[in-house]
Amino acid sequence: MKRHWWNGSMTLLVIRDADQAVKQVSVSKMLVVSVPIVAVISISGLFLAMQWKSTAHIQELQGQVTSQTMALDVTVKDKDEAIRLLKSEVIRLSSQAESVKDQLEQMSSLEKQLQQFVEGYITPSDASKHSAMLSTPSQSSRWNERIQVGGEDIEASTDQILNLANRSRIDLKQVSDMLNTMQRSVPTTLKQAQNRQSTIAGTPSIWPTKSRRITSSFGYRQDPMHGRAAFHAGLDIGGELGDPVYAAADGKVIEAGFQPARGNYIVIRHVNQLDTWYMHLQSILIDVNDTVAKGDRIAKLGNTGRSTGPHLHFQIVQRGEPIDPFPYVRNALYETTSSKKSIPTPLIRTRRSSEPLTSLSTRADSYPIYQS
């Protein structure tokens, strides 16, 4: 039988020291060969395992990098989309801001018209107050101009910016709607105010002459010429020859001339089918078709026509019928007399025992007769 090489053994001599005996160790050839092989295989396996583990870790890291890269790409795309949306919002807001600016300029023009109307209609002191209200900043706004600010600035997120832009767009839309409403309503209000002003300016309300002495009231009285009861269609205001006579309201002169009973007279047409008559004038200072304003000097007080002395016959006619003028000018009379240092004592006409009842008006003679 043939003997293989690995069946034998090898003897190893172990010499530890010179004075010690040599030891012999018998080792099989199979063991001597197999141990290095096993060691090489083990080391190789260890290296292979380490390499596999490293490869797996590298692949895991590559996967994470790939995921992070994809997430970063998504984030960049989201940022780009957010920037695009912001740009779009900014463009829309800019367009709306231009529209609001134009509307505000129109509203400013309307405000100036209203302010001019108010300044022309109310008293100067009230107008100055109104101007101050329109132009003077409030105390809080002046304080805000002086106040100092500070604090930490925290960067706003994209969502916050988008929400802010959206709220700003909604606010601008609401402001725009409000301005549109005001643009429709303010001209109407201004027109109504102007019409109201025209009505007030065209309604008789000022005392028509210098004197405040009423010598005869509206209503039934004893006629000064023949002594019989007669209807008196206006107010007689005694005065001095040449005293100024004023238009009681804005209007247009429709008659101016002479008539035997009226003497020199003027008729002015006003709003609401009201006419004012001025009779017994010394001279006329205006012509037919002239437009007059309330308070314009139109004539001089006189004693022409059917008259017993210098006075102005002031009469108001509505739709062809004479009406009591005193309620229209009462406030002007009282304001004028109350502005004097000493208010004149009203003289109330009373019926004398020799006068018939028909010689006094049932209501007009209750008016006070002021003497200047």
C-alpha cells in the first residue's frame, strides 16, 4: 500500500537552554499544512467580511446621499415655485396698488371739492376747524413719528410671506371696493350738498335793508290812505331816503320798473317758485335778467308810488300768492338786534279803543315792531 506524504509526522526539537534537555515535539504533516491554510482562509474571510460590510455601508451612505439630493431638489423646486408665486403676487399687488393710487387721487380731488364747498358755505371759523380736522395729524400719529423701535428680527418663512401677500391682496381688494363705493357715493353727496346750498342760498333769509323798524306787518290793517280795512301783502320797513336795499336771496331779476301804486319796484325770482318784491324805491341799481346773489345791493330806499313816507315794502310771493315774509327773515332780524350792545325794546301794536277790530291783523300784528 502506497504511503501518502501527509500521513507521516514531523519532529520539532525545542531547545530552551544549554543546560536543559532538548524536547521533541512530534507534529503530523497534515496539521503543519492545514494550520497555515486555515489561517489564510480565516484572514481572507475576515477581509471579505469587512469589505462586504464596508460596501454595504457605502451603499447605504450613497442611498442617503441620493435621498438627500432628491429632497434638496424638491426643496429647490419648492423654493423656485414659492419665488414664482411671490413674484406673481407682487405683480398683482403692484397693479392693484396703482389702481388704488389712481382712486385715491380721484378721492383727493373730490375731497378738495367738498372742502371748497364747505369753506364756501359755512362760517370762516367753522371752515378753519374743518380744515384743521382734515389736515392736522392726530397726537398718536405725531407720537408714532418720534417713537424709536427695536427688537430681534426673525426671518419669515415662505408660507408666512405667501400668507402676508395673500392678506395684503385681500386688504387691497377691500380698499379698492370701498373706494369704488365712495367714488359712486361722494359725487352724489356732493351734488346733493350743492343742490342744498343752492336751495338755501336761493331762499330769502336776510333782512332786506339797513333799518330794522317794521311800520306795518303782513295781514289785515287799517288802510293809511282811506282808513278802511284792507289786506297788506308784505312788510313795511321804515327808513331813511337812500338807505341800501339788499337782495334777500340768490335769484334772477324778472321785473324792474315803475308802477303808480308800487312806485319804483323790483321783482326777483328764486328757488321753489318764490319771488321777492321790493317797492317804493328811490332808485333801481340793477336791470331785468341780471343775476343777483344774496346780500347784493339792488336799490335805494325811497318814497315813490302809493306811500306816506320813506320805507321799503318787502313782499314774498309763492306760486302767485303773497305769503308772510316775516318767518323767512325773522332770524336775520333777531340776530342783528341781538348783536347790538343794547337790544331795542319791541313795540307791540295794540288796538286802540277807537279802532275797529278789522283794522288789526289777527296774527301779523302780534309781531314786535323794532325801532332802530
